[in-house]
Amino acid sequence: MTRKTLSGGCLAAALMACSAVAGAGEVSVGNSILFNDADEFALKRAILDYERMRVTGSSVEEAVATPDSPNIFVSALAYYGEGQWTVWANGYRVTPGHQAPGFTVVAVSEETAEIAVGGGKPAHFALRPYQTWRSRTNDVVEGIFP
């Protein structure tokens, strides 16, 4: 028997073994030289999530709903006194006489800007410069996340 037919036989046996395991509905990565334990766990979880999504009939687009309002971040604010302020939010320059589309600056103090968002999930929050309100999770985080 030549080396070529021997390696082809080994490959065929390995493929048949893999198909038998996959046909049994069991997910097995097992003792891989390519994956460590954390990678193996992540791979098993991804496969199970995919199978669960396929069984329930949901799609990725349905599973990850897009928020109806964007994240809002404040780059800077200048407070000159009551009724005299400027807030730079989401790339817009907002003043008492000029509001940005999608959100309203309700009040401004020396350190924070109070912002209200309408839409499907109305929210009211206060941001300091270099903070972002994330619409998906309805929380305020440090840094600018457009």
C-alpha cells in the first residue's frame, strides 16, 4: 500500500468519525492543538447559540434590535450664565435658540447638560463633557462613543 492511499484512508476515517459525532447532535471540539480551553468553550457556545437560533426561527437581525435613537455624546460645554450656554453634542452646536435634531438640551449648569430624548423609549439624563449616553443600554459611560 502506498503512502498516498494510506493517508487518503486515514482522512476518510476521520471524516466519517466527525460526521457520526455531528449526526448525534453532540458538539465536540475536544483536545485540540489549535484551541485552548477558553476558545473551545467560546466555540461550543457559538455553535449552541446558532442551533438554538435555527430551531426558534429567529434571525440575527431580530435578535439584535436597533435602537430608535442614536447614542448621544457631549464633546464640550460652555456656561456663561442663566440662559447663556453652548453645548457641543453629537457634532452639533446647541444653544438656547438652536436645538439639534433627535434630542433636546433641557438645562445646562457649569458642569453638566441635561438632555431629553423622545421616541419609542423616552429618556432624561445628564452628561458632562466626554460622556456618552448609550441608547441601547440606557446608561452613561465615560468617553465618546458615536
